Amino acid sequence: METKREQWGTRFGFIMAAAGSAVGLGNIWRFPYLTGANGGGAFILIYLGFIFLIGSTVMLAEFTVGRMTQKAAVGAYKSVSRNWTFAGVMGVLSAFLIMGFYPVVGGWATAYILKSVTGLLSDSAAIGDAFGAFISAPIQPLLWTVLFMLFNIFIVIRGVGKGIEMASKVLMPLLIILLLSVAGYGLTLPGAQEGIRFLFVPDFSAVTGNTFLSALGQAFFSLSLGMGCMVTYGSYLPKDSKLPSSAGVVTVMDTFFAILAGVAIFPALFAFGMEPAVGPGLVFVVVPQIFARMGFIGPVLSLVFFVALMIAALTSSVSLLEVVVAYLMDEKKWQRSKAVIATGLVMLVLCSLASLSLGIWSGWTIPGLGVGFFDFFDILTDKVFLAIGGLFLAVFAGFQLKKEDLYRELTNHGETTFPLFDAWYFLLKFIVPVAIGIVAIFGLLDIEQPVLMITGLVIIGLLALFSKKL
Ligand code: TRP
């Protein structure tokens, strides 16, 4: 029995869902620490360049391919040419891998909501050790990951409109209010302007070749590109919705949230004379330390901050879960509930490996690769699969699809106009592949992880050979 494809109920609902996917740990956890580690304003400027030139171009291409084919990641490629099926399968594989560690961090955020008001902030000197002890324990972080995954399953099982769209429409506005409150309070602290200067006055002396690579990788991760996520969301769009403005709004919102997270953290950080360049521990160690110095308001703001972090992570992880669920529904004709539960369970197994790799297995690495499971999932997706996935999508849309078909889809068969079409098409066909190509080559030359990079390429090669039947 062929049932009608699910659709977003309203344009607002779709934008909230797509922005919900984009705004996540990438914005609130990763963007601030990358900015801190790469010298502040100069990094932000380069990042903005990539976001608007490359990111928004690829996002529009993903929406277009999704709506044109009315299929999720794999089906979108496959319905045009079987030779391209592997690129979609790579997206589904990336979804599993990202969901092998993302919910672990989502679980930490959930735990820190409770910890904020149960004494974590009472001894600011112990906050760093407490974080280390928490994430390396065998059972506790896993239970929080299970809870976080249950939230995901609960939302995605209800479907596109009643689940993902409904949750995003409530949670995204709430997220803005929560982050604005923390940022607003931070700005009132004496010495806060130092943090604003750090964020907005570029200092190019800290820029190296690596800054560009981190900025481009971050642009892809933050906008949820390169693995069919926005293709899947685009496939639920009605034929009369406007694609270019949607891609524009989502790109701007994602950027707004990244900057807002920076404003929530850096002014307060400088006000208390702390170090900006501390790396991934920034949000779970330095931020609670800041709140611990604020007196009675500290635990309240900390609670608000970690609720915001959890919400941001949740509306992103549902989009990753949906990529796999949509594949199973489209291509394997599974029921939504069966697909959600089976996929959720597999992801939980991967998360357990990732979580344990930070604790009792922290001495053990995957033979030959030199990293544990958490880093393996993270590096393989972030440094290899997403960028190459974005490259494939741009080449597929630019060279395999017909220019007239893209134009027709983008203008809703002539109902609307898209004056920037030629510029967009040029960026997509030439600039995006070249830019990503350069990054991919640098990634491969990254001598720190050569075996891992080669493993990634071998996996892609095997997919290209064997995935035609999937
Ligand atoms: N964009 C999300 C974040 O910033 C993470 C995410 C969700 C993602 N879906 C994705 C990243 C698809 C890459 C691809 O946290």
C-alpha cells in the first residue's frame, strides 16, 4: 500500500525544524571553543565567508534535490541514477556515526541541567575534575544518553508534522529566550566589553592555514550539510513553498545562534579573567566555573544554559535519526515505528561504545587507527564524510541534474522568481567542488590521522562498489 508522503504543516514549522537541525551542539559547544582556540574575530570573519558563499549554496541545493525527487537521502540519488546510490548510502552511514557520539554529549548536557542545581557550582575549583570523573564513569553518562535518546525516539516516532515540526515550533523560540537571557546577563558584568572586542575585532595574527580548514568543516557541520539531512527535510516540503528564501532564513538563523552563544560565553569569561582557548571543555568546565562565581543567580543561569544546550542538541539529533528512518521507510517500506525503534537501538549501542571509550576503555584504541570509538565516529564524519558528501551533492546537482530542471524547481515552475539563480548555479558547479576539494586534500594530508583518512576513503570506495542494491 502506497501512503501519501508526510509533509510539513506550515512554512514556519518547516523553518523551525530546519533551523532546529542546524542549531545544535555545533553552535553552542563547538563554535565557541573553535573561536576561542583560533583567535576570535578573525576566525568568525572567515567562518561567515564560508557560511554565506558555500554553506547557503549547498543548503539550497539539498532542499531542491529533496523536494524535486520527493525522496530522502538514498532515494533522491537513486531515483536519478543508480550509479549515485552510494552517495546517499554514505549519508545514512554518516547519520549512524554522528548519532554514535552526539547523543553522548546530549546526555552530558541533560545531566548538567540537574547538576547545575545540585551542588556542582558550590566548589568552583572542583568543576574540572568533576567533569572528567563524570564522563569517564561507566554507567552514569550512559543512563543520561539513554534518557536523551528516549526524547529523540518519542519525537521522531510521532512523525514529521506531529513530532519533529511540533517539537521544533515550541523548542526553538524557547531556545532563543533562554540564550538571550544568559547573554543579556553576561553583558551587564563589569569587564564584559573585553569579550565583545575578542569576538568582533579581528586579529589576523592568529590565522593559519588550519584556521580556514576548521572554519569550513565547522560551516558544514553547523548547517547540517553533506549527508542528506536537508535533502530529507526538503523532501517533506509542499510544492508551493519558496526554497531560496527558506535556505536564506535557516542560514541566517544558524549564524545568529552561533554568535549569540559566543555572546553568552565570552563577555562573562573575560569579565572573570578566564582563558578563552581551552578547547572542548569550554562549555562543560569553564562555563560552570563562570556561573559558580555569580552568587545565587549562578545556579539559575547555569540551569537555563544547560536546558538551552539540551534543547539545541535534541532538535538536531532528531534530524539525524530522521535521515535513517526516512531511508528505511522510503526504500525498505518499513513502518515508521519499527524504523525508529530499530535505528534508535543500534545508535544506542554505538553510543555505549563511544561513551565507554572515554572511560574504562580510554587506554584502548581501535587496532591500527590509534583512536577510541568516540574520536573515530567524530573524526571520520567531520573530517572525511561530510565534506566529501557535500562535494558529491554539489557535483550531482551541478553536473548530473539538468540546469532547466533545477531552475524550474527553484522557481516553483515559474510561479516565483529567483534572480540569483545564475550566481547560485556557478557557485554550486565550480566554486563549491573546488573549495571542498582543497579542504579534502588538506584533510588527507593531515599526517596526524593518515590511517583514519585512508580508512574513510576505503569505506567510500567499498560503498561505491557494493551499494547499488540498497
Ligand atoms: N548541525 C547540528 C549542530 O550544529 C548537527 C547536525 C544535525 C548535523 N544534523 C546534521 C551535522 C547533519 C552534519 C550533518 O549541532
